[in-house]
Amino acid sequence: MAISHHLSNSAGAVPARSGAGPVAVGRFVAPIAGKTLSRGGTVMAGLLSQWAAIAGPTFAAFTMPAKLTSAAQEPAFAGKNAPAMLHLKVDPAKALELQYAVPQLVERINQALGYKAVAGIRLIQAPVQSRAKKASPKAAVPAKTDPASSRLSNALARMAAGVKGRSSAS
């Protein structure tokens, strides 16, 4: 198997199996994601996987968790992981709206994860790529069939096709 052979040559990877057949996916998780998961990446992975449910459809459309940074150790969390600061990418046009909802969002995050994982949110104003963009059907531009037709009639035909395309997509 090409995957087993490739991973067996890298440092700390899973040794290659001699027999062919099904291989448990879990064998490849530790070599690939081990460092990330050992540094508290499980919280970030939980946030990313559940973000649409945590933030709700209105906020999830224009926000995305960027990173978690460790906060200063608090006496109440001695021996435990201290709550972290979540850096949240947000579209600049919606940043003010989200700023007012930060306390509720922190509460939702901690409730979804089951413990106080996030102490606060720092907003990063940057464009956010939407996860599910709908493909807009491109209107067919009519070909110029008559050489004597004017530019105006061609422009009107393209505009009519665009209007029909929008009304059928809605």
C-alpha cells in the first residue's frame, strides 16, 4: 500500500503491515495529528466541527474560529487548563453586531463544550469564506446570429436572460 509505505518511512509513524487488507483509520491519526491534538487542539477541533450549531446560522455565516490562545493561569484553575481566548474571524461589516453578542457567544461555546474552555473572544476583522456557496446558474448569452443586429438588442437580450436567471434561482 502506498499510504502505509509512505507513513512507515517518516519519523514516529506507524510501521507498515505485511498483509494487505483493511486498515483501521485510527492507526494514522496519531502520526498525522498527534502534535496538534497534544497541544489542546481538541478544543479547537470541537469548535470547528460544531461551529454552525454553536454560533447559530446567523453568526456562522460570517464568522469562523481562527485560533485559541492560552490565558494567564487563574488560581481557581490550578492544575487544570485555564480558559483560553478565542480569536474569531468576522466580516468587517458585521463586527459591531457581533461585538454586542460576544458574552452570549462565550456562554454558548462553553455550554457546548461542557466546561469553561473560552474566557473571552477577540475579534479579527477579515473576510470570511462562506462554507456553502450556492452556484449561481450562468445565464446563456445569446449568440449573435444576425450580423445586422444592433448592439442595443444584444444588450437587452443579455439583460433579459440575467433577469430570468435570477427569478428562477429565487
